[in-house]
Amino acid sequence: MTNKQFAIVGGGIGGLTLGIALQRKGFNVTIFEAAPTLKPLGAGLTLAGNAVKALIEIGIADQVLQTGKVLEALLIKDEKGNILTQTNAEALSRKFGIINSFSIHRGDLQAILLRELTPGTLITGKRLLDFNQTSSGITLSFEDGTSVSTDYLIACDGIHSPVRKKLIPQAKTRYSGYTCWRAVIDELPSSINASETSETWGKGSRFDIVPLAHNKLYWFACVNAAQNDPALRSYKIPDLLTYFGNYHRPVSDILKKTQSEQLIWSDIIDLKPIKKFAFGKIVLAGDAAHATTPNMGQGACMAIEDAVVLTNCIEEYSTAEEAFQKFEEKRITRTTKIVNDSWVIGKVAQLENSLLMALRNTAIRLTPPSVSEKQVKFLVDVSLS
Ligand SMILES: Cc1cc2nc3c(=O)[nH]c(=O)nc-3n(C[C@H](O)[C@H](O)[C@H](O)COP(=O)(O)OP(=O)(O)OC[C@H]3O[C@@H](n4cnc5c(N)ncnc54)[C@H](O)[C@@H]3O)c2cc1C
């Protein structure tokens, strides 16, 4: 299929990684991105061993790992700061032979991916409005009035994917019941252990602290709320200081070091798992296929896995239609499980009934380390072939 043209719609983490993976196997790729330019926006990300495994296979793991920060421990605390559980990520990395948890600024990851693409691959300012699939190929129509013919279309156009909406109009995004603020600050408070990431579970709210490279820190905070609440949308740092006033230090120190203009706000939504990714010459990947809540830190990881599995399928099978079908078969069970598990973890983390919270906290304290080890094993055991 090296004589065929693959169009990827969407230049997010999924589309860019897939573009690199396909190019490195000799396929012709063009990425069409709606944004006029790709700015290094966003906050932080944690990537797990499954993403590292996929990045190694593509050949870009060193660049990504050098720019990120390896995290040695993951802690869950109650709002007073008592540790409910602690996962020794370093020991798990040694056990599974792969770095298991690292953080990176989204903008830094994007910059690496852009550098690794062949110049000219990404065309920005191209918002796809419609497409038409025939027996000979696909025509893509863009908002700027232009159209392009391609052999195959890979939709990496995110959770609100216009491609998916046309192919599966009945697919639905779901509001999780909690809204989220996040930011990156340039200075790690001295009370924070730079090699640990922690998540504090309060009453219907939580606060995550993720150290980044170069002494930066990424945090995100979730609170139970009605969807699209205009009051919460306009929250500033003083509002968050009040909301998280009963949380242990250094939560207030981190908020005080954040400017209100740095806040990124969004309601947390996912895509109710769909049963089909492949549609003839078109396939869905990344968030377009299986957007998840951020509770397991797996959305971008799965998009990176997709890039490798899809490229390997395209290399192995003689037609893209067959390759896309095999990709769907290989990916749907795993991605559905992660989306559903993450949904449940979010419900547990966001509990607001005091009795249920106390039961949950006791259960977490009593959970043996073998449980988190099992989850890590499931993630790193991903089959990429
Ligand atoms: C608060 C939060 C925290 C998260 N933390 C983590 C984490 O720690 N670890 C992790 O692995 N994941 C995390 N995720 C998930 C992760 O951000 C996503 O899963 C990942 O970015 C998906 O990548 P994607 O390329 O599939 O989609 P996107 O990043 O959404 O990219 C889609 C691209 O398509 C473009 N596009 C859309 N429509 C069109 C169109 N019509 N024409 C052309 N282009 C179009 C968009 O402009 C965009 O660039 C988090 C998500 C949230 C909300």
C-alpha cells in the first residue's frame, strides 16, 4: 500500500503519532488539522508503560522520555493528607522492564512529534466539513472551500469527531458529573517531592499534583457539578482557594502560585463505547474512537497505542479495508475496558457521601499492592502487533 495516499484528519497527539509511525514504514501521509497553527497549548500529561512501549516501537521514546520526568511513586491521599495507598512505580518499572509512569508537558510532546514528522506532512487551517466515500476513494471537503481526493481516511479528530458523527450519528458523549480546572506552574513548591505524583480525594472533589521536568508542576482539580455551569466556568483562583480551603498543604500553596489566566477549564466527558471503528476505507482512532475520562491517564496512551497497531495492520494486510477491520478487532475490547474502568474510578474518586467515602478509604487502605500491579500488567501487556 506504499503507493496509496492516507489522509489523517486531526493533528492532535493521536494524528501526529500515527503520521510518524506510518511515514517510518514508508507510507504516504498527509495530516489535515483544523487549527490555523499548532500552538504548544494545554497542561501536563502522564504517560504509562503502554505508551512508552508504543513509542519505543515507533523509535521516538528516547526523545519523549528525555523531555519528560520519570515519576517514582503514585500516592492517593485523603483531604487531610493521610496516605490511603502508595504505588511504587519505580519498582513496577523494574519488574516490567519499562518506565511505568512519566509526566510531560503537552506542548513539549507536541513539539517532539512535529519535529519527527517529515516537513510538509501537516497542513493546518484545514477544517474537514464533509467527506464522500466511493469505490475508488474518498473526497474530503474543507471549510475553506477546497477539496482533496485520497485513498484512505483515518479520523483522529478528537472526542467531537465530525467523521464519527457522520458515520455513527447515534454515538453519544457522556458528562461524567464533574468539572475540571488545570494549570502548569513554573515553580515546584519546596514541600513537594519532585519524584512523586499524588491525588487527593475529598468530598465530591479531588486535587492532582504532577511534577514536570525543569521544576514545573502540573495540577488538576475536579469537583462534582452540573454540566456547563456558568458560575464554575468563570471561577478564578480565589474561588478555588475557597473551594479547596479544607485540603491539606501544599494544595493552597500551589493554587496561590497559579494565575487565574493560566486556568484551563473543561467539563469531563467521554464517549460511550462504540462497537465499530472501521468503515471500509475509513477508520476512527484515538479520542474519535474511544475518548475516555482522565482517571486512568490513558486517553493519549491509547491514541499512541492505536498509532502502532494501525500501522502494523496496514503493513501486514494487503488492503486497507482489511487492515482497518483487523485494527477494530484488535482494539475494541481493550479500549472499551479502559473507558469503562476509568468511568468507574471517576465515580469512586468523586464520592460525596461521608459514609461511602469512609468505606472507600478503608477499602483502599486494605487493598494489597498486587491489585495495582495487576492493572499495570494489563496496561503494559498491550499487544501492538
Ligand atoms: C483533563 C484531562 C487530562 C488528561 N490527562 C491525560 C493523561 O494524563 N494521560 C493521557 O494519556 N491522556 C490524558 N488525557 C486524554 C488525552 O488528552 C486525549 O486522549 C488525547 O489528547 C487524544 O488525542 P487525539 O489526537 O485522539 O485527539 P485530540 O487531542 O482531541 O486531537 C484532535 C485534533 O483534531 C482536530 N480536529 C477536530 N475537528 C477537526 C476537523 N473537522 N478537521 C480537522 N481537524 C479537526 C483538533 O483541532 C485537534 O487538533 C486527558 C484529558 C483531559 C481532558
